Amino acid sequence: MLLGSTRHIAMKTEDTSTPYTDAVLVGGVKYDKNSNSNRQAGTNRSYYSNLPFTIREVKDINEILNAEQPEIKVKLVTDTSATEASIRQLEKLNVNLIHLATHGYYSSGTSSISANLLYELYSSTDLNPMVRSGIILAGANNYSTTNADNNGFLSAMEIARMNFNKLDLVVLSACETGLGESMGSEGVFGLQRAFKLAGAKSIIMSLWKVPDEQTAELMKYFYSNYMGGMTKSQALKKAQQMMKNKNNDPFAWGGFILLER
């Protein structure tokens, strides 16, 4: 577990309670193309692949929440409904838990999403790290026909402007969602900073290109552990150990970390 504040050092134990009332699970986003099984956006503007295991992922999580915490009101957002607009609407709700199983991107100039595409999207040649990182949602393959607020590319900059002050946990079940650019004493600028600014207390994010099928399995274990009474950090560590027992390759399960605000 990473700590975003020194106050956690003085805390004796992590809160094990899960007083959630509302959860939103996003997965099975419609991308039209299906060319690979990594949760990373492609470099071509028209080829964002379907992630077939993400729909199973959110359905499994839904079953776990219903079984272990039936008082939680769960909303599934899938297929063409998983748009930028659907995420923006969450500001109006008292959402405690958001799970995003989709493509993620971070562009350092040579990585997952092309600089030319970002220039076209944001009409700027001065792209800061909060624009060069984000998540891909429905409509991305046809972004030129949509408006700027619902083009399928939800940048960290846009997320940082949202209000999620009731959000206890956001799980970024996508590629490279923990990456960003270090800005001296200001820390890392990227998706993690965006959700922290928006109000999220805890963030689970990835450090590399995570595989679709194994990630869905890891998340199933995590929620079973967490809703069963473990802390977030315990639940993630246990889930990764369970995956390791089945597959010794850390690429398949070791990419996710927990950041506490």
C-alpha cells in the first residue's frame, strides 16, 4: 500500500468497515473492434479493442456485492451506455465505490496513445500530464462525430474537475492507470492525482499493461476478500497471492497497487 499522506503512519490500523450505499461498476464497454486482450488503448485512432472479460468482471463483482453487502445499491454501466456522460452523471449521486474496467492510457510521447491523437482531441500543442492520461469509454472509435464533453476520452484533467467527495474507493481496472509525470514536490500528475483531487479516499491502479482475463480473476478475488472483512490492502495482497499460487508470472497479477489519500 502506498500512502498519500504522512497521517497514515500514525494510524494504528486501517479501517476494515465497508459502509457503502451506492456502487457503480463500468465494464463491457462497446469498442467495435477486437484486436487484442490488453487493457491498453491502441495507437490508432479507430482501433480500441473490445475487452471480453470486463463484462464478466463487473457481473462477478455485482454478485459478490449482492451476496456479501446486500444493502449496497449497485448500478452496472455497460456496452454503449458506458460513456463520458454516464461518468459525469455520477457527481449527482452519493457514490461510495466506482469500478472502471476499461482501457486506460498514459502518453509519455512514445507509449499507448499517440500525441497526434491528443493534439486533435484537445486542439493544443501544450499537453500537460493531466491531459496525457485518462480512460477510454464508449464512443472513442467515433470521437470525431461527438462533442468534446462526450468523445469517449475521459482525461485526468476532466476527472479532476469532478466532485466525488463521497467516494471511498475507485478501482482503475485498466492499463497504466498509475502512471504519470513527476512534477517535483507536487508529486505524480496523472489519473491518481485526478481522482484524489476529485475526492476519492482510496485508489487501486495499475503500473503496466495488464492482461484482460487475469485482471478479471484478480478483481473477483479482491472483492471477495474485501467484502468478506479484510482491509483494502489485505484484500489486494491476498488476491495477488491467490493469483500467484495459480500463475507464478507477476505480469499477470502484480501490476496493481493501492494508494491511500
